[in-house]
Amino acid sequence: MKQAESADALLDLPESDVEPDPEALLQSVTVLHGVGPKIAEKLETLGATTIGDLLYLFPRRYEDYSLLKPINRLTYGEQVTVIGTIWQTARAAPGRTRS
């Protein structure tokens, strides 16, 4: 208990009268606001059917936006987020496409 108290003091968190409820983690994801049958079905394909499952659902890829580079500084094979400015756009004329 002393370790939790010191963590709360470091984070300046208010004390809570709410007790942890491990049983709540066993509830269906559909009890969450905004999660209906369609989203629950998509989450199920990822293996998440309970709230507890969501805690262990990690992205398969993480985009690190700290590696920003201008286009002229890219090197082949490097995976970065590109910084650029679009100066002009044009809409392609409808019709046949070349193949």
C-alpha cells in the first residue's frame, strides 16, 4: 500500500473511494459507450471480446513521428514520416487509361 501511496503523491492524484473491480474486466466490450454490435464483431476478429482483452490489444505497427525528414533527405530503404508541401493538384480527365 505504501508504494501506491507514493506513486499517487508523485503524480499528484486525488485519493479515490472507488475499489478496483477485477470482475469488470470480464464484461463484454459492448458495455462500453460507443461499442455496438458492429464494432464488437470487429474487435472479436482481433481476439478481444472482454474489456480485459482490450488491455492486451496492441497495435501491430507503431508510427514514430519523431523521425520526421524532408523529402530531399530521405535515403533508400529508410522508414520515416515524410514532410512535404503539395503545391498543385490536377484532376485526371475521364476516359481511357493507358495500359
